[in-house]
Amino acid sequence: MSDTTEKQVAVKQPSLKELISGDKFKEQVALALPKHMTPERFTRIALTALTRTPKLQSCTQTSLFKCLLDLSAMGLEPDGRTAHLIPYGEECTLVIDYKGLIKLVRNAGDVVSIRAENVCENDVFSWENGIITHKVNWLKPRGNFLAVYAEAKLRSGEVQTAVLTNDEVESIRKRSRSGNSGPWQTDAGEMRKKSALRRLCKLLPLSAEAEEHIDRDADVVFERDVTPITKAALNLPSQQEEKA
């Protein structure tokens, strides 16, 4: 067979967009998605992610499809709100947003409510014996970021809390794979909340499946648990109180 004939019979490889739009991908996604989510919606959001971040089209098919199938199993979407698809060269990586982390924890069943909040220098904040008090004057500038906390209430009525200082958050960011790019740059406040939520998750009664989903996050870094075992207090007075 001549070179010309070989070129004529060569089959053009489908693009990533064509593969994601195809029936085979939708079938795979449908097997993993929760009942309240449709493969058509998931596919549409995945295609939007490719358009929003063109560099994803330079990633390997294997890495991109693994991230998408992991998301479908979690019941999350690559919408830039609950999860982010971040390209690192030719590798697509999955970074879960703090709102996505909250959704995973809520789906575990034992948590009634869970939240995370940033603390700024003009807020009134205290954390003593695991009890958090936080007051914000929304009529005035809050000032620079000082700390972040996460709080969860269990069905048993027990409340679990975790607090990270600015230095601890910075240490996590620097060790994170996406510390100098992606959501750490565009959504720093939300990534701080996520850091506190991840610390809190270590204290929560999560299912093995929920823990597995959380560990799929490419932004996971080794965190030394510095939560004091004995009675502890973290008081961050407002700027006005410091001047008094």
C-alpha cells in the first residue's frame, strides 16, 4: 500500500469535545451520576469548562476523563463553583471548591449543618474550648485576613470546630500543587475556607466513600494537625479593642 493510500484510509482522531459529546462518554457518566443529575447536563457543563479554560484541550484524554468520571461519582460538576479542572502541562487535575467539599460532607448523612468563615482584623472573634464566637460589623471595612474557621453540627447535637491562623493557611497554600495558580489566585477566600473544612473533616464521622471522594482532590497536601488536644483559646480582638 502506497503512502498516499495510507493517508486516505487513516481515520481522523476525534477531539476532546467530540469524545465528551459522544454517546459512549454519556453512558459511562450515567452509570456513576446520582439519580438527580443527568448525563446531558453534566456533558454540557464539561464542554463549557473546556471553552472557559482552553488549555484543558492540550491535556491528555486519560487525565481529563479521569477527572470528569471522578466528579460524576462524587455527584459534583466541573462548573468552577463546586469543582475546578486545572491544567498542569498535559495533565488535567481536579480541585474541589469549598462549596463542593460542603456538599460531599452533607451527603455523608451525619452532618446537619456545616459552614466556614474568614476572620478579619476588625471582626470580634474568639475560639475557646471549641466554642466559636464571631461578630462582624458589615457597615465598616473588615480589614486584612487573620484566620479562618469551620464549624459542623452533627445529628447527635455535638458541634465540632476547627480554626486555622493566617500563617497555617499560607503554609498549606505554599505546599499545595495549585498554590501559585488556579483558585488559590482567583478565589483565595474560598480556598482558605476549604483549608479549614479539610481540617474539620478529620474530626467528623464520615463514611469510607466520602473520605475516598475527598482524597481525590488534587489540591490535597500533607497537613500537620495542630489542633490543641487540651483546652485551648484563640482570641483575636478587633482593632478597636487593641487600641483601647
